[in-house]
Amino acid sequence: IDSIRWVIGEQKISALRSENLDSLVFNGSKTRSASSMAEVSLTFENTKNLLPTEFNNVTVTRRFYKNGESEYRLNDVACRLKDIHNLFMDTGVSTDSYAIIELGMVDDIIKDKDNSRRRMLEQAAGITIYKTRKKEAKNKLDATEQDLARIEDLIFEINNQLKTLENQAKKAEKYFEIKKDYKDTAIELAKAALEGFNISYKELNEQQDAETDKKFELEAAIALEEAALEQERVGFIEKEKNLQTMQHSFNDLLQNLRSKENDKNLAAQRLDYLNDKEKSLQEFLERAEGQLKTIGDSIEYTKLQVVDEEKIFQDFKTRVEQSQLELTNKRTDFDDQRSVLDNLRQQYQQIQRNQFDAEKKVAVADTSIQNIQRSQLQLEEEQGQRVTQIETITAQLAEKEAALASNKAHLAELHLQHDNAKAGIFETQEQLEKLRSQLADETRILDAKKNEYDLLKSLVDSMEGYPDSVKFLHKNTGWNHSAPILSDILYVKEEYRTAVENVLEPYLNYYVVNNLQEGLQAIQLLDENKKGKANFFLLDQLKGISAVAAPANTIAALSVLEVDSKYAALASQLLGNVFIAENEQALQTEFDGILLEKTGKYVKGKYTLTGGSVGIFEGKKIGRAKNLEKLLADIQSQEKVVNELKEKIQVKHNAVLEFNELLKENEIRSIEQLVNTLINEVFANKNRLENLQLAQSSAANKLKEFEEKLQFEHTAIADTRIAFDALNISLQETQTKLEAIELAYQAAEQAYHLASGEFNEMNLQLTKQQSKIEALQQEVLFKENQLNDLHAQIQTNSVQLTEASAAIIESKDQLTSLQEGLVESIRIKEEEELKLNEADQTYYKLRNDLQEKESALRH
């Protein structure tokens, strides 16, 4: 179950009874190595198209690797978890569906925890997919609304900024226009100013020369005046020092005068303060005498009030004691009545409980009797229904057994046809596999030839391996550039190609031209463009050579060569005396021509022998153009073979499809399911028939048990009914007594409450009177304290008044002395000030004369 939940997308590891995902991977044992991943695959048969896919079999796979990576696959194709959920959306198969029931899910359904019952009904009704789609659509709409709101905000902000930006743009344009005008004007102004400056510069140079002469004359006169002026400065400095000394003396005198003025002002202020204090103290002493008399009279009056209020308090106290005595008597009577009432109530409640117990027993017995009677009636009805069901099931059983026999016979025929079609499929598939293998081989050959053709064509087009002079002539149209190269007009059989190429190697780059004139044109082009040299065969100069008899164990080289008749003379000229040895014995033959080994291992002339190892690229240069034509023909031939094989494979494939139709697997599967269903229904009907017969027997036994139980219940409840009736009578009598006692209790309670109210009222008045007396006593105490404080203040202020009078006399004497000293200082100050002013005037006059002389000297 855990593996099924996991493969269809369960994400909670706690729901899989595991601690973490790593524990799902096998860690190995003593006999087996550890696994690198955990994998579960679940295959569904989709013949009824319950899953929204065209496949008949759907396989869901989940893998978890040790490195923490996870992977989902659908029919072995990588997919997302969301794809798995969408596949099983409306099928009832998911991690939270009720197709897979956990231990706690039944309790959740019964208790309807978190609307689990509603979710189960929604899944059964098939509306979960629509709710999911609705939720996804709503989320998309919410996201779209948020995007739209953001876009509106951006549009609003941009619109607000557009006007500002437009104004800024206009200002910027105006600024650049003004800046351009300013630049032009500044250039014109600079030109005009520069012309004026040139004229002024010339005039100023002339004036400078004249003024320089005057300067030298004036400097001489100034030197004489400065010598006289320096002597006057010395006398001026002496007078300045004397003036400073007099100013310092005057400032000291002035400071002394200000100090005396301050002392005089302080003495005057102190005298005013002492006079004010003396006056306030005298006023306080006059007021204090009146306050003493007033406070004393108030204390006497308050004491008389205290005596009167204490008499009233004693009267209230006597009345409260009488009221308390009466309240105690009423309380005793009230408690007696309440005790009698409580006893009677307890008796009534006990009878009521007994009556309730008896009533409950009677009700339970009546309910039990009714249930038994109802069960008897229900069993009789069920017996009648079961008789009808037994008859119906017996008829259905006969029909199902007949249908089962018919379908089994049809199924056997289909199985036979299926086996024959399957054998045909296997045979055709074997042939198909052979054809496919052959097609693969032929396709590889075709691809190899195409690759060889493409490579060779690329080499021919680019003239790879040829000198630059040959490539230049091949592309130049100033001569017969279509003239072939020797290697392009020859074709040699592949097994002799290396041997012939070794002989013709010096000539393979030669152009084959018709006459001397074409050769000279090409040489002229090479010389003009400095492209090197090239070689040419002149066809009109070649006549060929006569045939030479082939030595023993050799074949003529011309016999393995294919060449156009136009170039036969050239081929005869080059290879007329060349023969290919079939074995090494031919080397021993005396021959004037050239002998070649078939693979190109050696070349033997009359006096020479050349040979050695053969390279893998030797033999590839000769006959490229002819090879290209032959390769194209081979490719076309090979394509025909490949197409024929493909047609045969298609025919076989169609035959397999025809056999597949004859298999009728879906029909066989449906009939097998029908047969299984019929077998299950036959067994089910038999079981139901047996169960109904057993139920009939059990019902008869139960009816007998119900009759006996009904008789027992009637007998057991008879005594309880009699006791219940007696308790009802006793309960009514006790209730009557209780009502009479309750009336007496209410009267006693009312009298008690009335007496309690009177006592509380008297006690409240007594408390108020006591509080009033205490307030008066506190008032007397406060006024006595106030009187004592006033006496102390009078004594203190009298002492302060005496001290203030003595201080006033002393301050007046001090003020008179300070005024006389101040007058003398003012007189001295005026005399010194006069002297200072005269010295000051003399100083400034001398300084002004000196400055005038210096100014005149400078100018």
C-alpha cells in the first residue's frame, strides 16, 4: 500500500511509515550489495479509456536516487508530478482519495473530521476535478488581477510623470537654443573686445614709458621728504606714550568712582528692604491680635457642640440595643421555621427520587416490551421477503448457469483462433527481423558510399593535393579551363590502382590540352599572375606506340585501365610498355619495359628497381572524376535495393497488423471478464440462497426467544408498577404539607427582614452621630494647634522687628558717608578729564598733520 501511495505522488514521509526518503533505498546486506536508487512502477490497463490517454497500458514510475534527486516517468518518458496528478484527476486514484483506506481514515469519516465525509462524497460524485480546476483558474485570475492592478499603478505613475517630463523636455530645448545663441554672441563679443584691447595696449605702452621717467624724478624727492617725516614721527611717538599714561590713570579713577556708586546704590536698596520688612512685621502683629481672639471664641463654641452631640449619641445607643434584642428573637423564630421546611423538603425529594427510579424502571420495561414486539413483527416481515427472494434467486441461478456454459464454449473458439494468429505473427515477425537486419546492412553500405561520394566530390571540387598553379588554371577562364587533368581521365580497377599510380605519379598533375596553342595560353597566364609552373600533354602530338608482347606471368596495364577513346593514344603512350606481374617470378624475366607488382610494392625497369611499403592513401589520387561517376551509379543502385527492402518490410508489417486484428484480444478479454463475472454471480447466488435459508431457520428460533422474553418482562415489572402507584400518592400528600409549611416560613422570613432593616437603620444613625462627634473633637484640636502656632509667630516677628529697626539706623549712617565720598571723587574725575581732553586734542592734531604730510608725500 505504501509503495502504491508513493508512486502516485505521496510527499509526506510520515504517511509512508518511514523516517526519511533515504531509508527507502536498500542499503545492502551480507549477501547483497547496496542499491543506488529506489524505484516503483505501477501499470494500469486502460482498455476502457478511463485514463485520458490513447495508450491501452499506462505505466507510472517513480525513482529516488541516493544523491537526493527524484524522477517521475510515464510510459518510460520523463514527466512532472503535476502530469501524474492530472492523469488520475477524475479516476478516484490519488494520495488523498478513499480508494486507499488507512487505519485512521475510517474514524475520520465516522467523526466527519475536517469535512472528510464531504470530500469522500465529492470524490465519488466526480466533482473533485472541477473544484481543482476552479481553484487553479481562480489562482490564475487572482494573479492576473494583481498584474492588472500593478499595470494600472504603473500607467498612473507614468501619466503623472509625462507632464513633468514634457515640461523638462521643453525647458531643455529652450536651454540648448539659448546656449547656442549665447555661444555665437560670446564669440562676436570676444572678437570686438580683442580688437579694442589691441588698440588700448599700444596706447598704454606709450603712457607707461612717460610715466616711468616721472617716477624716477618723484622717488628722489620722496626720499628727502621721508627723512624729515621720520624725525617728526619720533616726537609723535613720545607724545603718544604720555597720552596713554594719562588715559590709564583716568581709567583707574573712573573705575574707583563706579565702585563707590555701586556701594551707594546697594546701601540705598538695603535701607529700602529694611523699611519694607519693618512695615510688614508691624502689620502682621496688628492682625495677629484679632486672630487670637477669634480662635479662642471658636474653640469654646465647638466644645459646647461636642457636649450636646454626646447626649444625642447616648440616646441612639439605647435605641439600637433594644432593636438588636428584637432582631435576635425574630431570627430564632425564622431559623426554627427553616429547619422544619428543610426536613420536609428532604423527605419530599427522597420520595420523588424513589418515584423517578420506579418510573424509569417501568418506562425501560415498556420500551423493552415494545422493542420485542417490534422485532417480532420485523422478523415475520423479513421471513415473507426471504421466501420471495429465494424463488427469485433460484430462477436467476438457472439463467446464469446457462449463460456461463454458452460463453465458455465461445471463449474456447476464440482462444483457438488467437493461438493460430499468434503463430502467424511470430513467423512473420521472424521474417520481418531478417528483412530489417538486411535493411540495416544495406543502409550502412549506402551511407558509406554516400560519405565516400561526398568526401571525393569535396576533394575534386577543391582540387585537394594539387599545386597552386593547377588550381589557378582550373578556376581561370582566360584559357580552355575545362581541359582535364590526367588523373581525371583515367579509371583503374581498384586492386591495381596503387601499382598504376606509382608509375604515373610524375604525370598525374599534367593538363591534357588539344594543341600547343592552349598550353601556351595557360603558361602565359601563370607567368602574368606569378602562379608557378604547370605541365601539359598535347593531344595532337600523340600518336601512341605499337603494342608490346606481355611477358610471362604478367598482364598489360592498359587491360585494367578504362579511358575515353579521345585519350587512348595518351594512355598507350604512357602505359604501352607497362605490365603488371601476377607473382614474383615475373621479376626474373628479361624485359625492356616496366613491370609492376599488383599491390604497388615495387616497380622494375630495365636497369632500376623501386619499392617498399605501401601507404594507406596511395592509389586515391588517380581516377577521381571517374570514381565519382561510378560511386554515383553505385549509390543509385544501392538506393533501389534499400527501397525494395523497405517495401518488403512494409508488406510484412501490414501482415502483422492483419494478424493482430485476428487476435481479438479485447474480445477475448471481455468474454473472460464476462465468464468470470458469471462465475462470481453463480457462486454469489448460491451463497445468497444458502444464507437466506439459514436466515429463515435463525428467524424461527428468534421468534420463540422473543415470546419467552416478552412473558418474562411482563412478570418482572408487575411489582414495580404497584410500588410506583403508591409512591405517587405519598408524593401528593407530602407536597400538600410542604405548601403549608412554606407559607409559615415566608411569614417568619418577612418579619425577620423587617426587624433587620430597622436595626440597620438605627445602627447607621448611631455611626453617623459618632462620626460627627469625632469630627468636632478633631476641629477643637486643630484650632488649639493653630492658636499655639500663632503665639509662636508673634514672638518671632517681635524679635525680627527690633533687629530691623537697629539695622535701619546703621544703614542710614553708612549711606550718608558713601554719598560724601562719591561727591569728592566726581570732582577729581572732572579735573583729570579736562587735562586728558587737552592732551588728547594736542595728540590728534599732531597726528593729523603727520598723516597729511605722509599723504602728500605718497601722492
